[in-house]
Amino acid sequence: MDKVVCVVGPTACGKTTLGVLLAKKLGGEVVSVDSMQIYRGMTIGTAAPTAEEMDGVPHHMIAVADPGENWSVARYVRSAVPIVDDILSRGKLPILVGGTGLWLDALVRGRDFAGGHAGGTVRKELQARLAEEGIEGLLAELRQVDPESAARLHPSDEKRILRALEVYRETGETISAHNARTASQPPRYDAVWIGLRFADRQDMKDLIDRRVDKMVEAGLLQEVRGLLESGLSRESTALQAIGYKEFLAVADGTATEAEAIEEVKLRSRQYAKRQLTWLRRNPDIHWIEWQKERDFSRAVQVSTEILTAAGVS
């Protein structure tokens, strides 16, 4: 399998900087794996790398989507795989950088996605039934066709119950069978995982708070207003992202800027905690722990040793 490097960690931990430094040292190109950096016009709130931060290193999968679009993990993978393969074909090293764990796992592992067309005729019919008769009737149907999923899913998890029924109706295969089949497939790429995190969780929280302050100073509110002026719907997926949703309330006059800043900081810290929880499930990550300050020279040295040992040069 072709080797790729994955740089992971919670928000604000320095993934972008380390990715660029490794790309310059190893002749690589960066592929962003961030569910919000794909959107155009959302540089500040998503902390998308600027041209100066990219430092001449090619970056991919940034600002490739209209903010009105709703991208799934499947759509991201369909778009990113040809890019990663092209980088490899040119003798370069793909460096996958990002904090959206589900998307990164899907890209590296190479498992396909269960069929079914969310938003299609079957989904609309199921949603109509849900509105009319509640979830129990749909769950009873799922018990008949896919008892494994029915036993695993909580009755309140309406989204996944609908999805399981949709997959079965449209493909004839249960989502349980699909997942079991794809779990046995070998990964798409041979990934070397490098993780960044703080030894002291409080240092991470403090850095996140400072980062939010910088986003506000850089014009986060103006960025939100610009998106609204472009005609973007308030209900769009893009405007539900951390930072945008809170400052949308400021733009609408339902919250003060001070209230929004505190809410963004809180939600960003909560998100970082969820990211770390997700990453702890991956035993292949080589962790580099920051102390009070982030020492990128040391991180590059340690990363290089890890990659050399893994056969990446």
C-alpha cells in the first residue's frame, strides 16, 4: 500500500503548522481533512491556512465547496481520493491534516459507504411516516429486516433508524451486513499517524481561548455578515459551525458580541474534548505532547524519527 502521513489532534493544537513543516522537509503536499475548511469564504472561523501559513506548500481540499452545499463524508472521500492518488503518482508524500476524525478514517481505511440516497423518495416516505405515527412503527419494521441494527439503535436515534431502513429498501442489503463486510477490507493507504496534544489540558483550553480572541479581532463577525449578504441561508450547514452559529446571533441582534465570544470558547473547548475522545480509539497514533509552549522544532525532529522508522523518507 502507498504510505501517507496523518497529522491529527484537537483544534488549535498546531496541526497546520506541523503539516507544512513536514511537507517542506519531506517533499509533501497537504490534504486538508476538515469538514468546514472545504467551504469558500470561511477562512477566519475555520482557521483555514492563509497563503503565508502555507509557505509555498500545495494545499488541497480547502475552499472547494459553496457554503450552501451540504457535504457528506462519502462526498468528501470521492473528491479527496483522486487528489491523494495524484500526489502519490507524482512521487510526492500526501500529508493528511485535519480534525474531522470520521472523514479522515474513511479516507484512510477505504471502506465504501452503504447505498441509499438521503433526501430521496424513500427517505421522504420514511420521514412522512415518522411524522404521522412516530418512531415505534419504523423501529418495528427495522426489527423484521435488520434485527441487529434494531437492537443496537436507541429508539431516540431517529436519524440512524431512518438510515438503516433506507439502506435496506434501496439496496436489499442491511446496513449491519454492509458494515461487517467492509470491516474486513484492508485499508486504502498505509498511514503513519502523528498526534499533537497538550500534557496539561488547561494549556489547551487557554490556547483555544486565545485563538477565538484572534478570530474575532480578524473579523469573524464581518465574515458571517458577508456570508449572509451573499444570500446564504441561516439554516445552511456552514452556518451551524462553531463560531458562525454564535456570531449569526450577533448579526441578528439576539446576542451580544461578548456573549458570543464566551459561547464560542466553550463550544470549542467541548469540541476539542470530543476530538481527543475519538482519537484515543486509534492505537496507531504516535503522540507528541506539548508542554506550556508548542515546540515545533522538536515536533519535526520527533516526527521525522517516527516516519523514518516507518519507512517514510
